[in-house]
Amino acid sequence: MSDTVDAPVIRGDEPGSFARSVLAERHPALIEKVRDAFPYGPEQHRALDALRANCAEGTITPLGPTAYDHDRWAVWGRGHFGRSWFEVPFLWAESYFYRRLLDAVGYFADGPWRGVDPFRPFKQAELHTPEAEAELATLDDVLARPAAEQAAALVHGSLWGNRADLGFRISSAGGDGHGAGTPPLVADDAEALWSLLPAGSPATLCVVADNAGRELLPDLVLIDHVLRHGRAERAVLQVKPYPYYVSDATTEDVVDCLRRLTGAEGAAAGAGRRLWAAMADGRLAVRTHDFFRAPLPYEDMPGDLRREFAGATLTVMKGDLNYRRLVGDRLWPPTTSFADRTAYFPGPVAALRTLKSDVIVGLDEPAVAALDAREDRWRTSGAHALIQVRR
């Protein structure tokens, strides 16, 4: 694997950087959204106010000695406590912010708010928008197409997440999965991805989910396609063990999405019923692992999770956070080899990701030059995406 010495760890102390804007602007705004989403009492309000003030001007403090997973975070946070949120690695600061937010709303405490997902209203709202309705209706057309056209469309639907309406549209020019107005991918290894899941394969597909709501729906429909068309005998959907970041998927979110599919009309309902049955007979398993909420790269994964991934024919990492953890949350030169950065991974791995952070590898120099010439913030705008595969 290539050296990490020349690739600095991303932190939030660079003025004008994306990481700084997340810590200084997005996190305080999120605290206000969470505060308004539930009728929390004075205790939760005081804790949220204290977290907001601490993130802006304070130093990072450890969890209380009786807090859930205190010992784990004491290890993960060694060397970071007592410092500014802007001075520690960005991946760690983000992760710890969400852990403290759960503490503030009483998620782990004995009491009425125990286990209540503070992000659930946002996830639920996404599932019942006119946009979500339109995206599900599009499946009537997509799932009536030949299997190869379905595959192309559905992988792009999963890739673009809550812009899945673009991915679900099949162009009249040949059905390649790119809808009108869909930007070209900065890297497109879709052919390599599907070559690892040939029809009639006894494969196991592992999908490490990213966001819930409208982003999880196309992930589930893609899994349905893989099982239905014999590209895998079994699928495993890995989710977070508890609410993490704003909308990361948990088991509860998977159930909500399945109910949304089965309660729809037409082809979407059929996909939902097949997935429900697949869970019942074991062809689709939903799993989680404590490491999915760790502020660490996948290179540091424990042995049991490594063995889980090693047993998969292909592991698909969805979304930006998984990508950052997969290749390392560092300012790599964009031409750094994706294969080298993922050489540690115990099996074939694919990344499906829209670009929403500074981390990017696996591009060639002409592509980087063209992107730099057209747009200053192409790495973080969410207007570009990639499919990268290491066999």
C-alpha cells in the first residue's frame, strides 16, 4: 500500500475549507433542527445549548464515566480530548459530535427519550414526498425493461441516492442508465462491478448502507434486482448500530423503507414484497457491527468484520462517509491509485458515491485537470459521482 506520509489528515482548522464549514455551520444548524423536531424538555434543551456552545468555542471533553461506551471512546479519543474541535481529525470530530448529540437528547439514558432516533422525522419526511412517489412510480417502466437495462438504471439510482429520479430514467438513446441532465461520472467501473456478479452466480453481495429515506429505497431495489435475476444467491445489508450522522440507515430505517415499498403501487410494491420474503427465508440478511460507528478507517477494522467481508463475493460501499473510511480521510492526490488505497480490504470492493467531501482517489490527470478548470468545488458540491471497483 502507498505511503500515507505525504497525504495530510483532513482537519477543520483551514479557513474556508469544507471541513471547517461543516463544524462551524452545519453542526450548529443541525442542533437547532433536532431541537425543533421533538418536544424535548428543559434538560435536553440545556444539553443541546451546551453542545452548540462547546462546538463553537470550547474544547473537547470525554464522555462521563458512566456513559454508554465511555471506555470505547476513551480509547478512540486519546490525544484529542482537551483540544479544539477544529484541531483534531475531521472524521473523528464529526463522529464524536454525533455521539455527543445522542447524549444531549437522552438517547442512551434511562428515561422516556431512550432509543428515540433524533433524526427520524427527517428520514420519515423523505419517504413521503412527491419526489419519492415519482421515483417509485418510475420503477413501472424500469423493471419492465430487459435485465441489462434494469441493471444499468438501478446501479445509477443507487449511486445518486436522493437524486435517484435521475438514475431511474433510462435514456431513449440506448438505455445506459444515464437520465437527461445526469452529470457524467468522474470514474465509472460499472462494467467491472457487474462482471463480479454474473447471472447464475452463487455469489454473496454485501452492501454497506449509507443514508436512509430516499437514498435507501434505490439500494433496496438494486438488491432485489440482484437476487431476482440470479446475480447473487444471497445479499447482506450492513447498517449502523444506532443513529449516526444525520440520516445514516439503521434496521428501523430498513423496515420503514420496506413498508414504503410494499405500500406503494405497481412494480415498487412487487419489489417490496420480494425483499420482505427474502428476509424471511434468509436470502437477504440485515446486519450491523459496532465498528460502523467508529471514527476510524476501515483499514483498522476488527477481525470478525474482516472475516465477514472476506466471505462476500463483492462488498459495495455506499456513500461519502464509507468512501472516506475506505480510502482514508486524507488529502490524497486525486491520481492516487484506488486499488492501492484499498489493497488491505479482504475481498473485492466497490464504491458508489456522490462527491460531498474533499477525499478523492483513482482519477487520471486529464480528468482532474478538466474538473479543476470547470469548477472550484467539484470535490464537495454533490454534482459529481463515481463507481470505483477493486477486484
